[in-house]
Amino acid sequence: MEDILRPIYQERASQSNTLGVLLIEKKQKLSHITDSFDVILLVIIKEADQPLFIKHYTYNNKKAAMHVLAETQLQEWLLLGTNRKIFEWIHDAKILFDRNEYVANLKTELREFPFNGRKIKMGVEFAKLIRRYVDGKALFESKQVLDAYNHVVHSLHHLARLAVIENGLHPELTVWQQVKQIEPEIYKLYEELVNSEETLEKRLELLFLASEFMIHSRTNIGTSHLLEVLSGKEYWFFNEMMNEKELIPYSVDLAVLLEYLIEKHLIDVINIETKGHGVFHRGYCVSKKLS
């Protein structure tokens, strides 16, 4: 298999822009990891006009896919967790080419999961958790029960991922299997939501109460990165936060997270005069109670 694909990956390996070439083979007959392909060739490159380029091949009645991935896209996936298969691909892959031990160092970094990387990922997961929780509660209060249920399932998933990261691990595709071992209380909440014989309204009501406690207990660790960045200035305008490099991963969830933190007295609002009488710019700063 590797011999057949060698001309394809050797051509890529010879290019100075290529950082690494990895081979991921399908382990089981029905494997979701390789998207039903027998082999995935993952080529990581330094720079590209297109962040992801994919080619499909056929050989000996088998299927192969080559994913040419820009380093910036890889780092975004690793940070935001928006393509969780990439963790398993890098973990399970055979290294075919590695320029200056780029892939070996990447594997080590993922395995050791440095604390600063964990802080950012916990912050992003916490923001997504708050977004789903707040939206779900609003839908529940307006009697949109099925839509509320959908948001609560997602909020529990973010809570589960947050717990896994907090324990120094990367959330895998089988995150509930991880959580069952690490945080059985969260797993039990999920089971009760899905399997309980109570009415859906009653299940959601109980879950909002339990989730509120779980979220409260993780607020400090979930907001550590955000508050650390915000403490670097006396106050911030919202647009400044949106364009701050370290806060860009929070993106669409940032406004909801800010309002939650204001409600919890972790962020203060500062009114700054404008030219309009009685109209103020809204600034944000870390609560003085925390300093």
C-alpha cells in the first residue's frame, strides 16, 4: 500500500514548503476515522493559497485520499476543536516524511498538552457552553421545548469537552466514553436527559438547575484566559476585543460570554462619554473585586 502511494507523497516531500507527510490506515471494516477510505495521506505544508486541498485516488479496488493542509488551518483546528478527527489522525499516523522533526514535535505537544494551550481551549469551550446554555434557557422559557432540548444537549457536550481538557486530555470523537471515566457526574446528567422517563419539560427544568451548578463551579477556570488578556488594559471596547489576536477564537460567543460575566460581577461596564448628550460608549474591564 505504502509502495503504491510512494510516488504521490514523495513528490510532495521533495517540496521545500512541505513540513510533514503522514499515513493513516483504516483499522476496522467500518471506520469513521478515515471517512470510509482505506488510507489517508495527510500532507502538512507551511503556506498555501487554499487552506485545505483534497484529492481522491483508486488503486487495487481500494480508496485513498490525500489531504494537503496548511499549517495555519491545522493550528486553528487544534485550537478550536472544529475537526476532532485531526487529533486521532496525528496520534495514530505513521510518519512518512518529517522536516526538522516538525511532526514529532507536534505529536509531543499534543501528548503533553501545555497548560497555556489548555487555558485557551477551556476558555473557548466555556464560551460555547455559555452560549448554548443561555440560548437554551431562553427557548425553554418561551415554551420552545424541542429547540431548548437541542441546545441543552450541545451545552452538555461542551461541558463534557471542558471537563476532559481540564483533566489534561484532548477531547476525542468518543468524548462521552472519556467523560464517563473522568467526570461521571456529567455523564449521569447526559444519561438522565436522554433516557429519563420524566416529561421533556421536567427533564430540562432539572437539567438547567444541575447545569447552573456545574457551570458555576467551572467559571474560574473557564474564564481564566479571557480575564488574563483583559487585565492587560484599563478597559476595552468590544471591537478591540474582537480584533485582539488572542481573543479571536471566542468570535461569535464573546458577546454572550461578556454579558454572563457582567451578571456574575467578574466584568464591570464603564460608561465613556460621546458627543451625543446622554449617550455613552460602553467599555469593559476586569472587575476590581478580582484585582
